[in-house]
Amino acid sequence: MNTAIEIKKGIYWIGVNDRRTHIFENYWPLPKGVAYNSYVIIDEKVVVLDTVERSHMDQYLESLEAVLQGRKVDYLIINHVEPDHTGSIKALLSQYPETTVVGNAKTFPMLRNYYGIEQNLLEVKEGDTLNIGARTLTFAMAPMLHWPETMVTYLPGDNVLFSADIFGAFGTLDGSIFDDQVDLDYLEEEISRYYSNIVGKYGVPAQTALRKLGSLPIDMICALHGPIWRTHIADILAKYDKWSKYETDEGVVIAFSSMYGHTEQMADCIGRFLAEMGIKKIRIHDTSKTHPSYIINDIFRYKGVILGSSAYNGGIFPTMETLLNELENMCIKNHYLAYFANKTWGGGALPCFKAFAEKIKWEVVAEPNEATGAMSLSDVEQCRNIARAMVEKLRS
Ligand code: FEO
């Protein structure tokens, strides 16, 4: 079935929706699915920008064929090599073998390694242009957003930015593809979760890219996932600016690991004190139930982070260890931290939190608490101290 949609005169979206894949990159949950977007420009030359994940190759090629109306593909621009966008490249090239593949110096080794593609390549560098008839495309490098080869393609005149994964979102496009047609409230968490989990590690490169792209007139942002931005461009640019500067709102994320509920009691106790002290944005997550992607997303929103864990086999509870590893790996900056533990008999969680705090370099705002089984009165008081210290920091 042809699902192509003309988004500007001679420019088409030929994306697909994936409601079947449970986890993106075999790790990140997709409760609302994901869209893989690809685009076609019909001019004197025909240009395709990126492809789609191979599971949707047949539908994709049908849409492409319908848009082409008998023409061939002259250029295939690869803004991003990750296989959710290049999975259909071999099929496309076998159907349109005269296609020239456009990428940069870092693109082509990856294409060779993944797909054995080594011929009909056109290498572009920062600022290079490609005339395709009435239009001329310009290329800009966006390394580490979120892979080293990532680049963006800009179309002056139409003022369209083909932005690779930048400004993308989880969630399928359910009947609509533009930001002013889709339910952005429904997608809000999937937009921020996409940033925080996929792009979030690369705040500094994101700031560099925003400075570079900020001076361009942009009427439309065509990302490789999520809606096409044409009405809320300033909003999404502002969100990216805020997120990539690690700016947060007043609020506290409490994440705990608890085997029999005693460590959870401390989390609830701290949450209660925070609320009594006037904090409204409190998010308490059980690491055994909630995937780290949601906890990380909340940590990108709120400045205060309080972590608690029971001991397990002389160390920290496994699901908390996973979260700590994720947070360390993502190098998230600018947070206040407090932590608490439950040692039961041997302990082990507290030293892990201490090592984590030293590595991630968040400011520790309170002395940790370590309970021994059920909460005692002194544990309650120390939970109060943790809450008070966090609130004082947040409001200082
Ligand atoms: Fe959507 Fe980085 O691939």
C-alpha cells in the first residue's frame, strides 16, 4: 500500500509505523511503538533521504515506487547509518542500482561493515552542496547526535531541515504526521524519553548543533522518528536547548530497590517529608518494576535525585546497580544527590552509592541513612534530614 504523503511541493514523507517491536535498540521499551521516517525530493534529480528498518521494507518500497512514478533514484542521502534507518538500503539499491549514495567520511566505513556497500559513493563535508535541479541541498555534520557519522541535510528555499535522529520521538504516527495534527500531549513523554535516552548523553554536541542550526530559517524539521515539526519548531528547539544544558525543574526523583518493603518504606517516608516541605513534583520509582528509561527521563526533568537500595549478596540490589550503570554511562550533569540503604545483615549497598556519587560528581546534599531491616525512629529522623537537606538545596 502506498502510504506516502506530500509534505511540501515535490517533497514526500514515506515513513512506516512499527507497532510490533517491543524494545528499541533491543533495550528501550516502546509502549507506543515507533515510526521510521524517510523522505523523497522530486526535482530534476530524485533524492531519497534515509530508509527504514528492514522489517518494513516491502511497504516502504511500495510507497517509494508510487512516489517515483517510473523514475529512478539518483541520490540516497544517508544522514544516519543506524540500521533502523539503513535496514532497507540494500533492497533499495538492488531495485535502483544506479543510485549514488551520499554520506560523509564516517558514513562509508559503517556502510561497508554493515552491508558491504562500497560503490557509487559521493562523500560530502561540512558546508558542501548538491544541486538537484531547482533546489540545492546543503550538508552539515552533527557528530555524536547520537552516532559519530550523523549529519543533517538542509534545503534552502523550502527551508526544510532533515535532521536525522535529532528532534525525533518514540511513538507511531497514528494517521497524522505533522506536529499540529498529532496529539502532542499523548506523545509528550515519548518525545522527552527519546531525547533523554537516545540523545541525552550528548548534551555538548547538541549545544554545538543548536548553535550551528539556530541561524538557519527553518519552516519544517523532518526527523527520522516522530512527527514532522512545522508549527512548534520554536518549542522543540527550546526543549532541546534546555535538555542539552541539563536545566531542570524543582522536583525530586526517588528511585528505590526493595526486597521486602522496608527500603520502600524509607522512600515513601522521604517522599512524605518532601511533600510536607512543599515539593510538588515527586516521582517515586521501584527499579524492579520501572525500566531505567522512565527513571532517566524523570531525572532529566528534576534536579533532586534520592536513591535507596537494600543490600544483596554483599553488594547493591541488581536493578539499582543497572540504574547506576546507566546514569554513569549517560554522564548526566547538574543534580543534587542523596541516598539511603538497608543493610539487613552484611550491608553492601552504601559503598556502591558512595562510589557512584564520586564518579558522577553530583553534589551530595545529606548524610546517607542505613537501616537494619524495618525502620526505626532514628531512620525516620534521618529520612527527614535527607528530605530537609534536599529541599534547602533546591531552594537555595
Ligand atoms: Fe533512529 Fe539512531 O537511529
